[in-house]
Amino acid sequence: MPIDTLKVSAFRCFKEADFQFTPGINILAGVNGVGKTSVLEAVHFLSTGKSFRTHQAKHLIKSDEIAFSVFASITQKDARYQIGSQLTKSFKKTLKLNQTKIKKQTELATLLPVLSIDPSSYLFCDNSPQFRRTFLDWMVFHVKHNYIITWSQVLRCQKHINQLLKTKQVHELPVWISQYISLSQILNNERLKVFEHFKVAFSDLLELLAPNLGPCEVIYYSGWSPDSSLETVMSNDWDKNLQYGQLRHGIHKMDLLIKSNGVHVKTIFSRGQKKILALICYLSCLKVMDAHSEHKSVFCLDDFDAELDSNNASYFYEYLNSLPNQILISTVEASRYKDKEAEVFHVKH
């Protein structure tokens, strides 16, 4: 669902600013430090309620201000929506849909699905397993919105089990572990279903966009040995779980592994090659999200053309240009897009 108008107030370096976007590709150009990334961050925050640059939302509030707000007007066919988010320094958040307060961030995430690539995303292969879990969970949520309920239940159950392990309250553990196994199997099945769609998209886009990378495969690791059931693994882990005061295996250890000829690409691929793989992963995610949603995602790419040679950047751009999504790209090299079909905005303080 494309954004027609974005307005920000006291957000990062902006006191007041508004942007009028086109449904296609929008280029945010300017020198470093003028706020290009902050525009993408505002769009991302409006959908997810989080920043892709900091875990402390208070840093999003402009200096000497007490709150920031982000507002967007979006259009889907003949329907028009106004959505907004405000956050104060005391961490009071207010969400609005068509001037009415709403309670759940998921309502905005469903109405305005956003997928963002920032510089840390390009380190997809080198990043932590938690980073890739978050990536997959965001994709699964957009395929099946009720997924977040099971996900929350598993996390609460796991947290309680770890507390019991730390305090050695052994008598309560069997009941909680049984519940954890049951919920984890449901969660794992949901992740696996979406992963199968992702795997197909990854393979197709790898062949289309990066055939010279050679054979690569993405592998799903559930968080425990594929040769054993979670129940067996939990039983075998009993003593060590008590020793370390936390679960050693489980849904919280899930990961996506990318290998080439059986070797992890993070150990053999160059930085540029891994950036290409990261782009393919996110484009695959976009494909899966859009296939299972009535709303096309907004795709944000921060510093897209950095570290990509002109041929690769042009090749990926042509693919982006073929997509039905609204796309926001930040760059310091506006000249790269002078002959492209795109709306160019020169961002200034």
C-alpha cells in the first residue's frame, strides 16, 4: 500500500518535514547527515513501532523536544487511510488510524507492511542467528498474523522455564517443559511452512539476479538436531539445562544458514558477494510477504548502491523497477539515477 504523504515532527534531525511520494521508485538523495536514512526510519517505525538503527526509541526524539510524531496518508485502490504514531520521552506511545486511537501496533503493520534494508541488513550472512530469526519471524507474521500470539506464548513459557532452571525448582519443570514442547512444535511448523516459500523464491532470484555466484542453498535449522524430536533433545539436555540455568536447545536457537558447496558463505564469500546475497534474501522475503497479503509492502533500501559495482547496481535496479511495490531508496550518488524512471528528492536540513 503506497504512502502518498509522510509528515514528521521532531523526529531525528527534522523539526518539521513532509514528503510527497509516488507509488513507484522514490530516490532520497543528499550528502551524509541530512536525514535521508531518518526518512526511511520514520516509515519503518510507523509500521513496526521500532527503529532499525537503535533499540532506544528516545534517541529518535529531536534534541530539546519532548515527543516526536510520524504521520502518513496511504491509498489502497479507492480507500484512503491516515495513520500516525507519537512517542514521548516518558515512552508513552499513541497510535492512530483515521483519527481514532488504536491499541495494537500490529494493526498498522498489517495495513502498512514495510520491509527495510539498512547497512546492518547487508551483513545478513555475518550477523547473529537472532538477527535472522527476527527476519524470518517478521515474514511469518505477514503470512499468518496470528503467529505473533503463539510466538509470544512460547517466549513467556521459555522465560519461566529459564527462571525455574536458575532457581533449581525442579518439581515444576516437567509441566512447563511439556507445554513448551507443544507450543514450540506449532511455532516451528509455522516457520517451516513460510520458509519453504522463501526457499523457492531465494532459488529463483539467485538464478535470475546473481547466476555468477554459483550454487548456494539456504538451510533451515530448527534449533535442535533434525535427527531427534524436541522432546528427546529436552530429555537429553536435562542435566546441562540445570547446570547452565537455561535451555540449551529450542525454538530460540533457530537459524537460517546459507551455504555454497556445503561451506558457510560467510567464510568464503567477499563482502560484495554477501551483500548481493542479502539483497536476494530481502527480495525473496518481499515476494513471500506480497504473495500472502492484500497490501503490497513498502520496500525501503538505505544506502542501496554502496559497495555494489555499477553493473550489479543497475541490474538490481531494473528488477526493482519491475516490481509493483512502492520503493524508497537513499543515496549519496544521485547521478546514478539521472536516467532512471524514478522520483528524486533532494533531502536537506
